[in-house]
Amino acid sequence: MSRPSISEISTLLADLSDFRTLGDGSYAELMRRKADLLERIAAAQPDDIEAAEVAAAARARADELTADG
């Protein structure tokens, strides 16, 4: 798993901004993408316990949102 690129992070941030200001997109999908990026960051830094914890929390929330429909 490779670290996310600046472009991938920028795209997510732009999409989050659009969601907050315009209501465009799916919140659950955005949180899934956020969790994916955080997991990739954590995987690239295996000694960073905090990164792993943040990624796990993000994945749990994304899974919760997806389960809710």
C-alpha cells in the first residue's frame, strides 16, 4: 500500500468542501475515502501508533455510516 499523493488528498479536501458548502456527494462515501487515505498513511508509517489509531477510528466510522445505508 503506497502513501496517498498530494493530488489524492487535495481531491478529497475539495470534495469535502463541496459537500459542506453545496451538499454535493455522499457523506458515507467521503468518509470511506478518508479512511482509505488514513489507512495508507498509517501503513507507510508502521511505527506511528497514533496514525494507526486515527485510521482505525476513521474506518470504524466509515463502516458505521455504510451499514446505516
